[in-house]
Amino acid sequence: MKKLCSDIANWLRYIKLKKSKDKEIKEKYAHNPLLNTFTLNRDLDYKTKLFWKKYGIKVNSLWQRAWISGNGIEDYRYITEDVFFHVY
């Protein structure tokens, strides 16, 4: 029972952190007009999700879009903030 409660508490902390990080990226990169118009190509989006899925991590593609629209480097192995905080 303690383990279940601990798992639920960890999950709720993760959800809260994920929501705050999603809000942060929207605020941080809102000034970048490319973020709203930029879309990931399907191949890169698929590679990214497949790569992180083997580690049990769901990736938010908004972070990938922000990274690529900001620096132009397309790499599916980029450790986005949602991945970093999920692992950390």
C-alpha cells in the first residue's frame, strides 16, 4: 500500500511539473514567431517518440519544435526539458 501511495504521489508530481514546463515553454518561446508556424516533419517526430519510448518516456513535441525553431538543428536524440525532468 505504501508503494502504491508513493507511486501515485510521484505521478502527481510529474503531472504538475509537466504542466508547469509546458506553460514555461510557451512563455519562454512565445516571442519566437517560428514556434507557432513551425511543424516537425513526421519522420523526425516518429524517430523522436520511438527513441524515447524504449526508455519509457513520452516526449512532448512542443519542446522539439522550440529547440529546432530556435537553433535549426534537427536531432531526435535531443534531451528536452520534459525528458530531463522525467529522468531526474
